[in-house]
Amino acid sequence: MSASVIYVDRSIVWFNDRRYGYRLLDPRTPTTSLALGAPIKFIFSFSRARRARRTKPFPLPPPAPPPREKLRIVEITPYPLPHFFFLTHTTMRPTSRLCKPWVRNEYLQRILSARVYDVALDTPLMKANTMSQRTGHEILFKREDLQPVFSFKLRGAYNCLANLTETQRQAGVVACSAGNHAQGVALSATKLQLDATIVMPTGTPNIKVDAVRAHGGHVVLHGDTYDEAQEEALRLVSEEGRTLIHPFDDPLVIAGQGTIATEILKERNGKPLDVIFVCCGGGGMLAGIASYVKSVRPQVKVIGVEAEDAAGMTESLRQGKVTPLDSVGLFADGASVRVVGTETFRICEELVDEMITVSTDEICAAIKVAFNDTRSVLEPAGALGIAGMEKYIAQRKESSPNTRNEQNTYVAITSGANMDFDRLRFVSERADATETFVSVLIPERPGSFQELYSKIYPRNVTSFSYRYKDDTDAYIFMSFQSGKTFDGGSDVEEVLEDLDSNGYIVTDLSTNEMAKVHGRYLCGGRSTSTGGSTNAPEELLYRFEFPERPGALKKFLDTLSQGSAGWNVSLFHYRYHGADVGRVLVGVQVSDEWRESWNSFLEDLGYNYESENANVVYRQFLK
Ligand SMILES: Cc1ncc(COP(=O)(O)O)c(C=O)c1O
């Protein structure tokens, strides 16, 4: 191990022994010169062995050679000893927090003696090849979704149950949860032959109730909300003498979750490891992992990740105290916690390096990233770590372009895979971070939306809606997958500028929630001139199917516009479903004299089609 001497300016000498940070060698020198951005003149390193042989006073430094590069102090972290600070300079990575002795002593011991492997697996730390290739970093997933209950939760639950006294064992346990904790407690109790009652709110989906029952838990459905269910659990504690197994705010639970970190560090022993991204709900896993990492390998950063609409730990750390949220979003339901734990907060405040919050769309994108690399479907909370990692990498790339060629090793905990199947549709719709939504005003004349389409082509159009409004203009609602620029960024801006310079009036709808959830399915309602009330020819409505493949929609549009002199497209709706056939709804205004050529055009087209003029939806909503 080496030590170093650092000259902040000519009069101040700091000594670093890598354990206590930088110490001001002459305490009489004012520390005010120690400022962020202060230039560092010289750093002299030598081995600890040599330093041990030297006698006090500390040897005078050799004359400082001219600086090789401009070093500046970028971070100053106080250490609770007089005249000691941690300094980080421009060529160093920011220091990680050191483990406070109380955590080191209490939790290191607790984690190392935690009993989890009777039920839990030492899960693989798997290289995510696709994500590693895309980001240029070494990306590893800690596969906690492969545990017997498909989440890490049984580690903490089992450790807690295994440490009950004989009296507590006889009285049984109770837990209140509609999620992964419930399954963890149920399986652990069955293994230890304990009586476990799990209280769940009455509206809990059957799939979750059945899973707990399958693991041997006795389920009590009580109350409409989590709080009401919890009241019932507390009643069972006071009336039946059962022990409440807390999902996160219990040292034994925290220690159980901390065993994840022992496996990661064992696996990465002697190998690079820069940051571990940990999803955070109540903070049990984050506190457990941070406690172990900061005791054993404190240089490794531990970053907590929360959903934007359920960021209880982020808010509490900002406020400096446990701060209940008024409400929490439920998308990442496994980690939707209104009040984080007191003990978990105490540990996280001390040891966690940073918190990152992510949006619902970012979580969906992370589920897709995980699927691409593992072929497993994570639940939203289970993908938080990956979502946070993506954001961290993107932010670093943006804020410090000089780190572009840096190759770091990042670990994300994939904490659970209890995905509600019905949610997959929503997830897959929102997972595509490259999808851009726009509305475009185009002139109402034959071939104009085909012209617009050719500006987007060859990018993949994922939805395309058009509804004839009047004789001059029409709005197109469309979404497309952006391509990549030469430096790996997105080419959305290029496309939008191109449309703009070609005279299209474009509105970017990518952050418009209404557009994404509803607008993409609407075709624009009734048209004033297609119902026979004006001179416009009557509208004919058809549903087409064509083999879906790249460029298929373009071919369809090209063909449709071939005979366009004789008819006018008045409605168009296409949505990419990833299925084998593309489905399009088309309305055309065909005058009587063109009806025959339209019919032969339909036959020549070679696509399956069906007339929908009699369809009740058409008659009620579009005609
Ligand atoms: C899949 C998953 N990830 C993360 C969490 C958050 O864990 P903690 O409450 O320990 O922060 C949970 C909590 O149940 C979970 O089920």
C-alpha cells in the first residue's frame, strides 16, 4: 500500500495514509487554504514500509518538480478527527464514504453470521453482455430474481425467523404485506415449521394470495388498504402474542439482505468494482448492502435507486430525517413505501453515496434491457437498479465527456421477478425509450401524408393516425423509433429539424402523457364531410392486414396512393404491435364514377381486407 504527500500550495503539506484521509501536517497552518478547486502543486507517493522506517519529524519533501498536469481539489470530506480530511483531486475518483465504527462493528458481525442459506441461493453475478457492449462498461446483474420466491426478500425474512426465541416460535409470527415479503415469510416459516399468518388487504390480486398459500402461509384478507391490514396484524401481535416480522426496519432483516453484498464482494475479490446500484423501498436491502460494502471495500460506491413517485429515502435524506410521503405511486409496487425505516435511514444517511430517482418509462425500459440480456421478465421494483444504472451512465457521459473512454464495473441488483402478467402490455408500450411521438400539420391533398412518411423513412414508424378534417389541413399523429447518430446518440433532433425545414408544423409529444396513453389509439373522431351531409363522396372504411416487416407500411402507403387521383384517404390508423401482421384501418372517399376502379384496385393490392362500414364502432364514433 502506498501513501502520499500532497502540496496544496507552497506552505501547506497534507499527508495521506489512505486510511485516515489527508492530514494537515502542521496543524497551525490555517485550513482555509483547503478549498474546492485549490490547485495542487505536487503529489509525492512512497510505500508504507519506507514511511515506517522514517523517524519524526516528517522528512522534508524533495523540491517539487513542475506539475505534470493541473491537479485541483474536487471533493473535501471531513473526518471526525482534528486536522483530518479526505481530499479528492481531479485525477481521482470521488472518495466513497468510510464506514463508521458503529456500523462496522454491529452490522459486519450481523451480516457475516446471518442465517439465510437454508432457503436462499447464492445467486449468480451475471455479465450483461448486450448492455456492456452498448455502454462500454462491464455491467453485471446480481440475479436475486432467481431466488426460490423470485425475490431477495426471503433472505431477511429467514434470518429474522431463524433467530426467534423458543417462546416466540411457539406463539408464531405475523406479517403484513401484499408483495414479496409475504412470500419470503411464508416460505421461511414453512421451512422452520412455524405458524405464519400473512395479513393482506382484501383487494390483493388472487395470484399473490395463491403464491403465499402455495408457500404454506395462512392468509387473512382484511381491510381495503395497507394501513387497515397492518392494524389487523398489530391486533394479532397484541392478542395472540405473535411476533411481527417487519419487511425492512429490523436489524436481522437488514443483515439478511446484507448477505447479497458478501456474495458480490466475494465474487469480485481482486477484480474491479466501481458502483453497486440497489433498489430502495423501505431501505432494508440498501442499508444491508451499504453496511457490508463500506466495511469491507469502502471505495466501492453504493447508490440507491427509487421510483420518482415513491422516493421516500431520497426525500428523507434531503430533509435529514425520516420524512413520510403524502402519497406514493404504485407502479414499482414492491418498493412503494410511504415511510422508510428509522434504522434503515440511520444507516443510509451514514453510508449511501448517492440516490437516483427514475421515471415509470425508465423502469419499463430497464425491464426490456434486463429481458434482452437474461430472457427473464423483472417486476418494476426489480428493475430499479438497472434503471438507475442507465441514468447514472448517461449523466456521467453528458457531464464529463472526458470519461467517455473510461471502462467501469457496475453491478445492478435485479431484485425480483414477480411480474403481474397483465402489466406486460403497458410495460412493452412504454419500454421503448427510442419512441418519439409527434403531431404534424400537413396540407390536405392527395399524397401529402405519404410525403411526410418518406421524411421519417427508413426509421420504424410505430403508430400513424390520420383523420380528414376539412379541405385545407389535416393533423397526423405519429410515433417512430429514432435512429442513432454517429456518436451513439439519438437522431430525433435531426428528424424534427428536417420536418421543420420542409415546412411541416411539428409538435413533439414525447412527454405528453395523454398522447401516449390515449391519443395514439384515437383516429380523430367524426369528420364533418364524410357523413353524406356535404358534397364530399361517401366514406368507405376498410380494415387491412399485411405481412409485417421493415418497410411494409411504406409499401402499403405507396400502393394506396397509386390510384389516388380518383379517391381521397380520409382516415388512417396504424399501430405497430410486434405481431406477424400489420393492421391498418383506412377510410377513403370514392366518388361513384371511381367506385369500379377502386374495387379492382382492392383486388390487385393483394392484402387481406374487410369492409367495416357496418361496424357499430364506426357508426357510433367515427361516422
Ligand atoms: C423486488 C423488490 N425490490 C426492492 C424492494 C425494496 O426493498 P427494501 O424495502 O428492503 O428497500 C422490494 C421490497 O419488497 C422488492 O420486493
